[in-house]
Amino acid sequence: MHLSLLNRTHSGMYTAKFVNSIGISETSVNITIEYAPLFTCNDHYEVQEDDKPQTVCEPKGMPKPTITWFKDGKEIETLQRWTKHDSGQYLLRAINEHGTANHSLHLDVLYAPEFKNNTHFNVSVVEGNDFTLTCEADGSPPPVFNWTHDGVNILEYANDLNLTRVMSNATYSCIATNKLGSITKQIHVHVIKNTTRAIQETMTTPEESAQTDCPLTLTPSEVAVRFGDQVSINCSTSATDALGMGWEAAVGGKGFKNVTAVTWTVEQIEEWTIKPDCYITLNNWQCTVTPNITLYKTPDIVSVSAKHHGLMVEGTEFQLNCDIINVAPVQKLKVKWYRGNETVHTETFNGTSATPVNVTSSFVVTPERDYNGALFRCEAELHLGPNGPELIPTKSSSPYTAVVNYKPLIQACPKRFTGVEDHFRMSVLDCDADGNPSPTLQWYYQGNLINASELLNRTHSGKYTAKFVNSIGTSETSIDITIEYAPLFTCNDHYEVQEDNKPQTVCEPKGMPKPTITWFKDGKGIETPQRWTKHDSGQYLLRAINEHGTANHSLHLDVLYAPVFKQKNNTMTITPGENVTFDCHAVGNPPPVIRWNYTSAENVMETTWGRQRNITVKGATSTNAAVYICVATNKVGSVTRSVKLIMQGENVSAQINPKIWWFIIPLTIVLLITTIIIIYHKCQNKHGRYNFVPLPGSDIPLTTKS
């Protein structure tokens, strides 16, 4: 029975059944298929504060993998319960003996609204002044605010409530709500009567109207103070007509006194909108000066997170957000983004709020594969100018570890490789690629996916394609694979060759690299012949050797050659009535067939002795005087020799075979006719027209005489 490879879904009880013609036996086997860890989780989870971590993203695997949590690139202990501070980006790593799997996820820990400690339940306002009530609360998701005044809803849904011209005491309630719950805080507003602002309404003289500058000096006139710290400003005058002076403030005010200097001091300044006035009353007028107080607060939280919960992919824009919670004043805020220690982005803000606000700075990064594992962070700096602290107040976020997903990049693959038959498989070839997620390697041969763990043989040499695949993309390269193998003979045991042929036409062994071959005859090594000779027939041992082994092969070699006569052409003289015998014998491989060509006669007989063929003439007569032709033939070729019998005492013509006369007579006739034709043509050439000229002194007339 043939079974395919099993996977994780095939665990269970299997039955082995053995059958023959006599009967059946069977047994059961419980099969457990183990496999490497695998995550099938989402990329984003929302959990509630105090939930258990195991309710989030459990990996699969057999045996059950151990799971390690990483945050900001650092391993953390297994959490017992979620807290509000656990929100952020995590890397989960699952390991068992069969492999490792990683999974990135963003976790939001949801919790009910909570009021911040720096919010006050009682505030004081100078009668007729404007004032802003602030309700600060944290929560996830961020809470929605609602205000009531003495139990009546106010259509205001921000965390700040602006009051104008406050004239009487009142109680306001702030309600912060999200989907996990709501909380309420009451703020009591106490109104302080204004008794120091009366200014005499008198007619002024030109001299009096010239007094436009208030004769007060503030030290310092500008100050930057951290929320909750002490602040102290001295107000002094050099005017000689001063009736008195003091400080008017919601907190720390000083009553009217006949002095030349008065100091406003608050041990812990906790009023964001405080504007103290130093006032002076002169003989006929009053004036005030107000110090420039910048109240600042570094953020409670500075954190970096991804805007979306998708993957950070190479070459695709990805937005990171820097959330800055509860910072003031926002117009003094500068946010710097870092990748490692390199500044990559800076942002400032143009708000006008004096109270703490929540702001977000965004940075769009186009990831490169080298950014994988890079640490991004943001820093919130408050640039308060020369009146601020010597060191710029700064708060930095925890680092955000970039997990960049990118297609495989082939790093180390040879262009060609040589392996040994039945010892090499593609899975051991050193061919690597970098990618995130880690790519899987697939091997293709002749366009078909192959099992890389199978051993290769000589028939598998050729071009292979390595294809690296992950969820982002695919990269591939080609490798020429040569499978070497030991020598092998696939020759016959017997060969026939012809004399003068080259040896390489006989029994070439296979092997890679090409083996060297040595010939042995009669147990002795011989040099490789250049041409076969008739003496090379016999039994041979061939030995082929390359770096992978040795192969031997025995064969018998027959060198074939054309027949050869041991005797030359011969002429024999016989007398009439004589008995004569002559033979024909030839050697060759294969042994030749012998036959005689002659004019048969009753007294001529052929006999065979082994491979020799004889002709015997008994009682020779003139008719036996002739040429006898011996023909020796095998599959390589054919040769002839002749024996001529001459009868002693007869003329030549009588000795000529009658058949030859039939050739001589026609030839004589043809020669005679040819001679007659030539003579005729020569005579024809002497006919024609001639002119006769008498020779000098000759008396022969050239005309006829009468």
C-alpha cells in the first residue's frame, strides 16, 4: 500500500492490516503528526485592563510551542494581567523543536476614564473676570466630556469650559465617559469681590496726562514656571507720591499696603490661567502691571505607534504617530523624530492654549529593508526661551521597533554546482535569501516543482530554478547542476571490428568526469592501439577510472580482415594425357569461401580439403589448356589468383581456349575496318585545283601542241 506524506490534519488512529491467502491479522497505531509553530492571529487586538494575556493570539504547533513576548525590541516577562501601560506594538515568537514563527501585533488596552491628579475641585475667580474650567481625564478609548451647571446640562463637549464675566458662586460637574464606564467630578467656583480697581474719575491737567508710564518694576517681569512649582515675583516702585500698592491675584494676592515693594509668591502654582496684577495708587491716579508668566508642563506620556495596523512594507509609505499627552504650552512644543540616533523629522505647533492639550505628530516613512529592526522614537521638547530652565525640558518615547516586510533578496547562490550521484540533493545546496517574512525556498526543474530532499542521479543534470517566496513577493535565480558519477560500462561482451579501424569505435564507458580507460590483454596493460591489426583479436579487459570510482569490463574482440592468398599466380606446363592437381587456399576473418572459375570438362574435378579447394585434371587434353581463376570471399572483401595450364608441344594458337578465339576474331575485324577508313581519308585529301608554274630553263610547254 502506498501512502502520501502526512500533514497535521492526519493525526489519529491507523489500522495496519496484514493479509494472505490463509487469513488476516491487524493492529492499531496512534499516529501524532508534529509540526512547526504557526500563527493565524490578527494584527490588532483590543483587550480590557485586567484581562489575561492568553486570551490574545495563541500559536498552533505540535508539540505545543513556547511563546516569548517582545516589546520595543526587548523580551518581557509573561504578563499575568493587562494594565493600561501595556498598550503598544509587540512581537510574539513561538518555538518548538521543529521551527520558529514570529508574529507582530498592536495591542490596545482599554480602560475606563480616570481623572488626573492635577485637576482641582475648588477654584477662585475675581468678580467679573473670565475663567476656563479644565477637566482632565485619561481613558482608552479616549473619553467624551459633558458638563452640567447646578444639575443642568451645558451644550459643551470638550474638556475645557469657558466662563465669561463670572459674577456669583456656582458648582459645575464634568462627566467623562467611554464604552467601559463614566466618572463625574464637581468643581466649585468661588467669586472674589473686586475692591481695588476703583479709579478716581477726575479732570486731568496736561501735566497729569503726561504721566502715562506706570512707576512699577517687576523682578522678573517674565518667568517660565513648571506647573506645581513655586513662583515669586517682586513688585517695587520709586514713586514718591505713592499712597500704597499690592497684588491682585486669584491665588497669593497681597492687600493694599503703604510700602514701596511687595512680593507675590505661590508655593505651588496650579492655576493655568493665572494673571496676577501688581497695582499702585498715587495721589490722583492708579495703574497696574502684569508679569508675563509662562506655565509649562512636560507631557505625561510620549508614545509612538502606527497609524494603521497593517504591515510595514518596503517601498510603501507608512505613517507613525507620536502621541503627546497633557503638555503645555503647545506653542512652545517641538517634536523631533529619530531613527536610531539620526534626526529624520521635526515638527512645531501653532496652538494658543495655555492649558495642557493632547497633540499628535505624524511622520511618514518609506521603509527600506535596512530599516528592519530599526528603532524609531520621538522626543517632545519645550523651547521656553531665555526665561526657561537652562536645560530644555524634554520627554522621549519608548522606541518603536520597525518590522519591515520585504520581498526576498537572494544573497548567496552559486551559478553552477557539481554534485555526486546518489549523494547530492538540492536541499543541501547553500542557497540563501533575505526576506521578511522569512522566505520559503522552492526548487524547479524543467518547469516542474521538485522534492528538494530527493537524491539526484546522472539523468538529473541540467538547469534548476531556485524560487524564494514570501507574502510580499518572489525572487528567483538559475543554477546549472552537473551530477557526476563513477564509470559504467554498457558494452557488449563481443565485438567485431575491421582491420585498420580506430579503437574508439569499440566500447566507450560512461562517467562524469569522463573516465580514463586502460586496455589489458593476457593480464598485461597495453597501449591504446592506433589502428586494429589482424593480430589484435583476443580477450581484453577494459578498466575505466575517474575520481568517483573504477569499472571493469571483459570483451572478446574479433578483428575482421579480407582474404589473403598464401600462393601467387602460377603457370603450369603439362603434357597430353598427364594428370595434374592444383589447390587454392586463403586466410581471412571470417574464414573466406573458396570457389574456382573455369571451363568445365569431363576430366576436371573439384575436391575440398578443409578450407582448401583443389582442381584435378585427369588425362589432360588441349581443351584443358586454359586459365583457372580462384576467388576467395568473406564479408570484408574478395581476392583472386589464377593458375594457367599450357600444353607442351602445341602452337600457341592451338593452346588458346576456343572461348578466347571468339574474342580475338571480332577484334581483328574491327582493327582491319579502322585501317581502311584511315587510308581512304588520306587519299581524299589529294584531290583539288592546282596552278602549275614552269621551272626556269625548262622546255616543257604548259599548253597543248597541235
